[in-house]
Amino acid sequence: MKSTSPLRYFNSTAPHYKAKGVARTVDSAWQAASPYGNKNPRALAKLQTKVLKAGQVLLFKAPFHRPYVLTAYGLSAFCFAYSIYNSNAVLVNPLVPLPMWQKSLFGGICVMMSVGGTLFISRTGSLVKNIRAVNSDGRMRVLFSVRSMVPFKKPYQVEVAPGDLSFKRRLSVSPETMKRYEDSTKLGRELEPEPTFVRVLKSMPRRIFQSMRQIFTNEDFIIVQLAGHRTHFRLDSNGYISDDLLHFGRMVNVKLPFRD
């Protein structure tokens, strides 16, 4: 699918900025806000015209998530295996009699490991694979394709009106990296080619390390909230983000250090 909007791979060039500071107004498409719930009504009207002509427009495409999912499954399996083995070895069939305080301690550790395994499994759900603006009976609708937490299950779809989505959690970056990124995107970029086996093999250690960080800290994810849905959907900022998606709300906060 082709899109006329410049393509953005945001997080690959704009790392997080963790210095303490305050958010300041910056004239940027990534930060532009309006009195209409942080949405740009004129830009959305233009997007609707484009969607009605083309049929659908790609707004977001997630990166390759298999290392992330496999890492989460591996951590979860380790947590559950540790919990089951130690609960049996310490609480059910101990080799030597143990005092009650040791049994209570190991029992608490097993419970915590089980909770951790459940948490890691839950990290694999609500991952947005792609977002498209589609023509539905002469109106623009936003169609989400979301990964299920159940392995090998096909992604399910959620369709909402343009006004029903909002960004609950945004990225925080420094103004320097923001400016460098916006300058680089002025040249325009195309969708990255499909990864080859050699490229995937070379990048696997980096992807596993990155996946570990994302699983524990949930960093690099933009949280999207949809009206009428209790689930919060997660967008990986390492993927492709179209300029058209920016019209739906602010996605980035630029943090500046405090000044005397």
C-alpha cells in the first residue's frame, strides 16, 4: 500500500530524554495542539477527502515484533517453571524439614514469580500491528489491527470514529534530537525493505536486548485509548508513523531542563 505522506521511523533517530524539565510549546507537527481535543480538524477534513478517494490510507505499521514476543514468552516460562519447581521442592516435598519462616519466604517468592510470569504474558497483547483510515459508507473510520495475547491467533480488528481515539501516554524527547529528526524527514523516506535472513541474524542480539528493556519498562510505546474500550492499545514508536496520524493528537512531549 502506498501513502503520499512522508514516512517516519521516529524512535530510531530520536531517543528518550530523561533529564528533569518542563514541557514547552514547540511549533512542530508532532506537538501541534488545537482547542479541539489536541486534534487538527482542518487536517482531518483533508485526510477524509483523501480516504474517500483512495479507499484507505496507512497511518501506522508496527516493526518486527517476533523477538519481543518470544522474549516475553521465554521470561514467562522461566517464571512459571521456577514457581512450580520451588513450590513443590520447598512446600510439598522438601528434602529436609524446613522452619515455617523459610516456607513462608519461598512461598512468597513463588507467588511473586507467578505474578511476574502473568505480567510478561500480558505484555504480548494489545500490540497494534497497523492502523488504517478506511472509507466506510462514505465516512472515514479508523481501523486498528491488534495482536491477540493468545499465541498463533489471528489479529483482531477494532473500528472507531476519528474522534474516539486519544493518546494517553506520549514520548518525551529532547529538543535537539527532535530538531535533528524533523530535519532528516524533510528529505522524505520510503518504507524499509523486508529484512533478509542475514540482516535479521545480525540484528538479533540488539533486538533481544531492546525487547528485554521494553518488556520491563514498557518504553518506546505510545498508549492509545479508544472510546468504549477498556483496553489500552500500544503503538511501538520504532515502527512507521505517517504524518496523517499526527492530526489525531499530540504524540510527543519535548522536555527542556529547568532554567534559572
